[in-house]
Amino acid sequence: MKSIHKLLGGTLLALAFATAAPAAVAAETYITVLTGGTSGVYYPLGVALGGVIGKSLPDAKTSVQATKASVENLNLLEAGRGEIAFTLGDSLTDAWNGNADAGFKAPLKKLRGVAAIYPNYIQIVARADSGIRSLADLKGKKISVGAPKSGTELNARVILGAAGLSYKDFSRVEYLPFGESVELMKNRQLDATLQSAGLGVSSLRDLASSVPIVIVPIPEEIIKKANNPAYLPGIVPAHTYEGQTEAVPTAIVPNFLVTRADLSDDIVYAMTKALWTHLPELVAAHAAAKAIVLEHALAGMPVPLHPGAARYYKEVGLLK
């Protein structure tokens, strides 16, 4: 009888460890949100996203990483050094296809889609005293085009190229993050900056509150010359920035959230659900999130959807 009690005790102990095991494994789950520079839109939204993912996966350790944005994010994801990332749509297409000129030495086939989110507005902003009023006026001027091979810098190449401009046409080209570009403009060391971000990005709000600015129009015919389906016509509404009294035509590029193919369906399902059930927290972090709409979650997705995300979209009736 005593041996039976010992046997039962050992079995119960083994069951207790087996029951506890999933919690221990869950506690070792790390979720890194890959964002962008701290003066852009990706970072505050990423902080908010990390917070709501943490609520949905309380046993996971969630962190938010500031990066050079799209291109770096996608390479980090492919290398297993992040779990969810913000990216521009054209960078995502280049990554999937392995466009070396865009910063991808080989096709990144581990990438999987989570959601289409808000559009980036390609905002070319000049100091009002620079004399710049059109794309043609940029010739011979000093400009910052974003961090090297960042999503912003890729946008700069496309739009400036469509306008017949190359970097050789400028008297000075800087490859700087948003905040640093603005500081140089304040100090009159730059004439213009191209920033691909959501409307009302903090760096440009800071610039407009410090010096008079002009938003340079990007006409629809230039967007057509770009011959890239990721680029669409858009409008920067009047009064988006201090002193901007008129609406200005520009180009927009959709943003996406992406993950890795090897991440479990359960984790990606939880991250996807966290995004869509906690949108007010993202809107509170940045007004750009007002443009994130569930009905458009799958629009233009250039990579395969992760099965965990697909499970959520089936649950809400977006996928059959």
C-alpha cells in the first residue's frame, strides 16, 4: 500500500510540473516591437502597441526598439531579432523580392503579414526663406533625405527621380533621422527635409513652430512617373502644421505591420487581436492611428499573411 501511495504521489508531482510547464515556457516568450526613430510616428505607436500586446500576453516580456525604420526592421525580423515590425509597403515589396539596391541582399522569405495600417505621407518641407516652392526649386539646395537606405530615403529616391532630380543635383545631401534634420534646418544649415511619416509627425510640428515653413507639392503627374503601385496621390490638409494655411498635394505609401513565419500562431493571433481591440490606445499615442481601419487590414498586403493573423480575420469575418 505504501508503494502505491509513493507511486501516486510521484504521478501527482509529475502532473503538477507538466501543468506548470506552459506557464514557464510562456514566461520565456520575448516580444520585441521594431519601430523607427523616436521623433517619428512608428516609435510612439510602437510603444502603445507594445503596451497592448503586453496586456494580451501578460506572461511575455515585451520591449520596444528604436531603429532606422523599415529596411532595418525587415532585416532584423528575418534574422530573428524581433517579433513584430512597422514598415513601408514599398520597402516590404523590395525585401520580399530581394532588391539589393534597397538594402536587401537576398529575398526575405520569413516575412509574414499582420495588418495594413495607416498611410505615410511623403512630406517635403522647406524653410520659407529658402525660395523653394516646387520640386524644381530644390535643385542646388541643401536637403536631408532620411537615414541611409531607410524607407524614407527609398521614398526620396523614387519621388525625386520621378521629378528628374538625382542627389548630384543638390549642393548638399544629408542622410539623417527626422529630429536631426529639423535641428539643421532650424540652424539654417539645410534648406529642406523629406520625411515620410504620418500626418502631424512631431519633428515637423517642432520645425513649423520654430521657423516659417513651406510644404512642397508633389503633383499627381510626378507620382504617375514614379511608375510604382505603392505610391498613391494624397493631400496634406490645411493647418496640419503651424502656418500651413492651404492643403498641399503629395504622395502616400501604405504602412504595414509584419512578423516572422516561425512565430507561433497563438502569439501572432494575440498580437493581431491586441492591435484591433485596443485601437483607442494607439490613437491616443499618435493621431496617425486614426487612419487604421479594420476593413482595410488586408489591403495591398505584399507578403503572405501569417496564419495566426488569418485566424483573427476569420474570427471577425474579414476572411472566409
